[in-house]
Amino acid sequence: MQKPPAQTLGVSGIEPKPVNTPDQGANWPAIAALPPFQMFLAEKHPYTQQGDSYLNAIEILQQRHDDGLLEEYETWHKAKGYWPNETPMGYLDSTDSEVLTE
């Protein structure tokens, strides 16, 4: 008597979502949620209406379509100097040795 063939289970119909990597462009929804970015927009591109600064940031991003806005923000972030241990994208700056020590 022989063993029956092994049964396998597979999944089909689920497509993987693309991962937003730096070479695919900026992750604007995540950038728009950053308080420094919202402050940048409030200073450089005043909002037309009061309310949620995240929604205002999304509205401005839809109008601007990344025409140098990211570079403008990065320059502003560095010049402001309020966040010396943080990158413009909200990550800790790994080049600062004090940040890496416990």
C-alpha cells in the first residue's frame, strides 16, 4: 500500500501592495502628518481656512504636486534648527553620536 500524495495549500488572488521606497518618491501622507512639515506650510504657504493642519497640508500638496516642495521643506527644516537630532522625515539622525548612546 502506497501513501497518498502530499497535500499542499496555496493562496491565490492576493496581490502584494507596493512598498514606498525612496526611489519611488516621497511618502506624502506620512510627511504631511509631521508637525514640522505642518509648521513649514503654515509659515511658507498660509492656509486659506482654519482647522485641521493635516488636511490643510494634504490640500496644499494636491495643489503643488511636488514641484520642489520637499527640497524647500528640507532646507527650511535645517535652517530652523529646532530639531537638531531629527531628519526632515521625522527619523532620528544616526550621524549624531549622542543619539546612538544610551
